[in-house]
Amino acid sequence: MKGKHLRKVDFPSDIAKSVAINIITKHYKHVSMEEKLEIIKDVLLNPEQYVEHEHMNSLARAIVGKPKIKTDYEVHMLKHSGDFSIYGQRHISQNAILQMEAAMKLPISVKGALMPDAHHGYGLPIGGVLAANNAVIPFGVGLDIGCRMALSIYALPENYIQKKEYDLQKALRRYTHFGNEGTLDFDVDHEVLERPEFQATELLKRLHGKAWFQLGSSGTGNHFVEFGNVEIHSDNNLNLAAGNYIGLLSHSGSRGMGAAIAATYTKIATQKCKLPRELQSMAWLNLDDEAGQEYWLSMNLAGDYAKACHDVIHRNLERVMGLEAICKVENHHNFAWKEIHDGQELIVHRKGATPADKGELGIIPGSMTSKGYIVSGLGLEGSLNSASHGAGRKMSRTEARESITKSYMTSNLAEHKTMLIGGSVEECSMAYKDIEVVMQSQQNLVNVEGSFTPKIVRMNKS
């Protein structure tokens, strides 16, 4: 990392910038540039949470040492606390709970909930659900706007993957692309690129080219495209006969477009909403204001673009393999919705949480080798009609790199007869919570309709 990478980051001093570069260069050299910037921004916004951090403590202390300016929000508007529901509390770290407690102090916060896969994040914790009054929090949605799951189900025999293993591997290598650089090496198209919203703001005009370039590609980290075995239970809500099928499951979001929208409007929100330093990442935009309306339009377009990327991925793989889906299940999990709760329209942020209204279908994946679940929501108001979006991290990516060996990951893959293309120890199953425990903690949130077991997994190699 060099100074030019930090031109758009507001540091309190050149010394702080120099400290940040040294820390990132020494301890985060294997992390993507996007994630490096995200980490630095969170330390700048929430230095109190990093004063005891193993690597970031020197940067945090350099910032905390400066006198904190009192603001109207801090003195007059913040609430002392707010009630929120927690599901699977014994599996959730204290720092995630503290983050949720801080979010509930905002004057716009009405209701909240923590899902059983919750862990510490930037702004709202991952697995956090927050209902706000006529306001949207860009970091309550997250950088990867509209990150989502998509599962296509095919009426094929259980041994299809074993018989077509070479062809499926070849197709995944040829027709998917992962990472922040580059794109697919063949032309793709989708009607989303013709949407008039791309002309609505100067930012969206500039992002149209990036959206076209990255269409049909996937992000880094835990994003994947994989073939696996699907088991559908009896009396399901998918209108499928109980039994075994083949599935194509993808996980990705709105790519660079969503990240740019999040960064732009987070900066605007922070300027408009003068919160105390430890809460600045939760700055909001009023939906009656121009900036709030622009973000809402941009967020929804980014969500539709994320869906389009999944559409292209599935279409390309189905075409080359001669597949025809008999059912498709998909859902966002980094988004905000206008919903009615207790007779009031609220803006419900689900950062790493699956919508689970009564009968609503969704997918809750496990990890690299563990099965995921097809679910339908039970519409529990206490959870704001939400459920977990996965197993949830047990280790940070740094902890995973330092404690999981490649040989362990290889043996774990062999044990589960799972083939991995790309990927890294950061996404090994050991780095995640036990999906079975997570599912047990949310039996009153969702009904299990079936399962997906990964067999050929394609991920970014980091």
C-alpha cells in the first residue's frame, strides 16, 4: 500500500497516514486493497474499538489521543439504550453485541435484532438487523450492496456431478471470474445495463462502464459459485417432489459499483450527521433529503445489478452444460427495505441477514465443505422477519491465516469429497461457526425445506 491509495481517505494527520501504511504493509499484505481500505476507514471512524487491537492499536491510539468534539447528536439526541432481540446469544461475540447496542442509541433506531451468525463488522455488525424511522444508514447496508444467494435446481440424477466432474470444473474455470481486477474474457449482456437510473446521478453515469465491465463476475473473500447435491424435504414450499436433485449455488454482490455507492454516500452521511467519533460509521441519510433519495435509488439499482450478475453466471453455465432449471431460489442479504412493523413504515437494514417473512424462500449457506439450507420464513416479528445469512465467521481472516494450515484444508476437502478451485484457508470451514448449531438457534425463525451440499467449489484464490 502506498500514499496514492489513501488519497480519498481523511486522516487527522500525516503521521496517522504513515502509521496506517506501515501497519497494513506489515500485517495485511495478503488482504485485497478494497478490504485494506475498509479496515483503515473503520479504525478512523471507531478508534476506541481498536485501542487494544493486536495490529491497529498504534493507529487507534494516535487518533483517540485527540480531544473529541461534542456534538448536538452526542449531547441531546442519542438515546441511553434500546431493546433488541438476540438469537443464539451464546454463539455471538461480545463486541458484536456492543455494536448493536451502540446502533440502538441512534435517534432514528426503532427496533433491532441480532441473528445467530452475528459477528463484529464495520458500522452495523454482520448479522445485524436495524429498523429505522425514515432514514437509511449506508454502513447499515454495507459496502457490498445487494450481496445475495442464488440457487438453481436441476432434475438430474445424484451421480451427475461425479460423472461430469471434469466438464463441470472446466465450465467453472471458463465461465466465472473472481476478484477485483479483470473480468470475463467474452461478451455478456443483461437488460439491467439499459436501466434509466444509470443516468439519474453523475455517480451512476460514471459507474455504468464499471458495471458493464464486471457484469457476470464475482467478488473476493467468501464469494463462490459451486455445483452440489440438493435434497428436498417432503411437504415443501417449492412445489417439488421430495428427493435428490443437482444444484448450482452462487454468492456475490454488486461488485465495484456497490462499493463506490457505499463509499460516496457514507462520506456524505458523515458530513451531514455529526455523530461522536465511535458512532460515525452509523451516520444516516434522511429519506426526505436529496442525498437520501439518491442513495435509495442507487442502492436499489445496485441490488438489481447484483441479481443480474447471478443471472449471467447461471445462464452461462447452464448453456455450456445443457442444463435447464426447474426451480430457482434467491435472496439479498445486504440491503434495506421499506416494511410495515407495528403499523409503522420503517427502513429495515439487514446487513448479513436473510429476509424471512412468512413463507418467504431463501438460502442459508454453510461453508466450503458444510451443507447449506433452503428455508422458508416463519415471519417472527421479534427478528424483524429475518434469519441468519450463513454460518457466520468464528475467526477473522487474519486469525484463519495464522491458525489454519493448507494441509488441514486439503484434508478437510478430501474428507467431504469436495473439490476446490481457487479458495484459501481464510474460507475453510474451521474459520466458521457450526452451521448446524446456527440452524438450531433459529428454529423459530425459519422452516427448513431442503439442503445443498457443495461438491465442486469455485472461489477467488487469495
